[in-house]
Amino acid sequence: MKEQYVIAFDVETSGPDFEKNALLSIGASLQNGNSEEVDSFSVNIAMPEGTVFDEDCKRDFWDKNPGALEVVSKDAISPEKAMTAFGEFLRKIETLPNELLIISDNPSFDIAWIDTYLGKYLGRRPLRYSEEGKYRMVWDSATMQKTWLCFRDRIQTLLPPSRHRELLGLESTYPHDHTPLNDARTIANFFIQSRKQMREFIEILPKKKEPKTIKILEHDPAWLDAYSDEENLIKESLGGICLDIHHIGSTSIPGLLAKPIIDILLVVPEAQDPESLDHSLARVGYKYKGNYNLPFRRVYGKKELYEIYLHAHEVGSAEIDLNLKFRDTVRADASLIKIYGALKEYIISTDSSHSKLSSTGITTYNLHKNSFIVDVLRKSGFEGLCPRLCTQKEEWEAYKFVQSSLLGSDDISEESKTLQPLVLYKGTEIVAATGFDMTPPNSFIRFIGPVRKNMTDSEGVLYASYLLGFLEEWARRSKISLINTGIDGGNIFSKYTKIGSNLIKVL
């Protein structure tokens, strides 16, 4: 593989107009992959007759940098001589038996000026082409560094290039003195450093794994025995922390097709210390996996003969009743067992069912089962209040409806992009939604309100206040002492109620 050389260019001009203004100086630095300068070129060019300094350019740059003007004016030669010398330099570097990358931090200006003078005084092809006509790409190093910063740090930035380089930790040994040669040297140096950072980053990225194929099996009585063994281990490890424990999920329903995964529901005290729970469960092989879309749930996993997931819910959580009602309703109805099994077989026959949502880790297989689960819960009479982060299509639609109703439109501000979307269920119906930012030290609620479906004002206040209390508790547990609300009943809303120090919109 040929070694890549970087040739960076920088220019100074008397303004931006190719007809009225002039190219004053060209600097070029040829560097290898170790940022070692192999060759360089610099020339100062006399202004052709009839060209002038642009008034704005002179006032805003040259008058403020008299030393730079003195440098680029020193030993200036005619454009014809300057471009002849520059052409010879280009021919020399083009004979190198290596790949050549052309770099500028502002190609639409720097390279455009060089190409204009090459054509006017040498009749030569633009820099993008060698003398033999071979095409070469011109790299915009400033844009590359901005893109790299946005990708690496997951931010969107309108900062100037100097801040991008600072945030990336790029440093140059060359002075920033507005001389094209030193600026070209710095441009090449920054480009090579950025490229090295990218390569190192890519090397440590995890290799893409093929998604696991979902397999469902006939019910195996051994699943019940496996649960029983885990129940004893968990009770022994947790002692009084284990208030109740249940086998849930499809492996808990005899006769139902299921993935060979044992799901266990654990009931723990309210506001149970998570570190203590983690430590106790680690003793019997469980590792914390996250809360997924339920903020107060803790999910643990382990793999032995079977894959096991342990779902820890605090006593009083409606999610406990939801899981048990669903299990018991399906267990008691042979037709539901048959329908559910057939649905699973259909879902896994589609390729999309084997993928995961990157935002939640939830498989599309589970999402496709949602309508059946909702129907069963309606039949079971479940009416609990369950706050959930949005994962389902219906949840996103409800969230956007409340957002649009309260903010007057679909909010696309930078602020809204950081919000976490949360909806509140009463049974199987979504009754309220909120958008909030739980970033320390303060939590900011952008909007909170009910989803109106034949809902009275008092019901709307009840559901919105429930969500507010939920967020306040979440903030407290996250060691965020205050929730700042962005809700203003004075101007934005026509109707609201006051709860504590917070204003809640009632649709």
C-alpha cells in the first residue's frame, strides 16, 4: 500500500472578488503520515494593475493585522513569475510515488483562488487534476474536524473551527501568524492528527454482530423446575428484601410456545437501595442490565442452562399486577394460548422481528406482540397507572399530540431534542404525557399534560399531577434537588391548575 502524503494549501487575498481583488500569497506544506514536513512552498504575489483591496476585508482584517500585511507584501513578485514557480513545485510533488491528499480548511476560497490563478497565468488544470489529468479529491479539513467532533462526542455544533480543534485536543508547533506557509503547515498537522484519532476510534469499536435468531419451542416442564431452583436461590440471597417472587412470561404458561427464557418478577421494598440489591443478586450470578422503558424497574440477567431475566419492581407498582393479570388470564384460557402461540410463529417468520431498537434494546419481536398483550389486559380488567418511556408507535403518537397541543406546534428546537418522552397508562389507555430533561443538577419539564379522550378537567389534573409526582420522585432518587418547569400559565395556556409551585396544562 502506498504511503499517503498530505499537501495543505493556504492563501491570503485582498478580498473575495476574483475580478476586483487579488491573490497576495500562497503557502503549501507537504507532510507524511507522521506530520513530518517533506517539502514546502511559499510565494508573495504583487497585485496586478487594476486590482484593489476590498474595503470590508481591509477594515476587518488587514488594518487589524498590519504585521501580516507586511509579511505577505515582502519580496512580492509578478503573478506570472509566482505561478511559474508554483507550477514547478506542483510538478515536483506530483512525481512522488505516493498517494497525494490535497487539504485546505476553506477549499471554496483558498483552492478556488489558486485554481483561478493557475488557469489565468499557466493555462493549467485545477488542483483537483494532476498535469496528466488524474483526478484528486480536495479535503475540507475544517468540515471534516467538525463532523468528527459531532460523531465522536454526539453533539451538534455551530462553533467556529478554532473551537472544534480545541475540543478535539489538536495542537500545532507552528505559529499562527497569518502567513500562508505556517497556516498550511498547521492545517496539514491538524488533519493528520484528526485522521489518527478517527482510526484509533474505529479500531476500538465493537465488531458488528449478526442479530440472534429468535427461536420458540414447545412448552418444556423443565422451565418450571428451573424457575423453582432460581426462586430458592434468590430468596436465600435477598432474605427480607424479597417481599414476593413470581414466575412470569411465556415459560410460566403450560402449553404455550415460548423462547427458552425464564422471566422472574421480584417484589422489593419501596425505594430499595439499588447498590444493595445489585450486590445481593450478584452473589447468585445476576448482572444488572438496565431499566429499559420503566424508570423504577431494575432488570438483571444471567445465563446458565437457560437464559434468565429478573425484573425487580417496588411493592405497590402497578406493573406487578399487570404481569400477573396477563399471565393468569392467558393460563386460564386455552384459546388464548393457541392464538398467542400462532401469533409468535407468524412474527418470527418475518426478518424484521429479529432486530432491536437501538434506543431501548427492545426487539421488534416484542413490539409486534403488543396488540395481543393489550387485548388480554383489557379482558383481565387491569386498570393500574403505569408510567413508561416511549417505545410503541401509539406511545410516540400520544407524546407528540400532547407536545403539539401544549407548545402550539411540533417543537423542533435544540432544547426539545434532549427531552425524554414519557407517557402514563391507566390500564391499557394512554392518559397523559410529558417531555423532560433529567440532566443534573436540575431537571427541566418542557411540557406535561393529559391526552384528552372524553376526559374531564379533574381527570386531566389528576393524571398530570400523578406524572409530576412521579418525575419529582425520579429526580429525588437521581439526586437532583429541583425540578424547573418550562410551563407558563400566564401567556401560553388558557386553562391550568396550580399544583405546589408548578403549573399544569389542562386540555
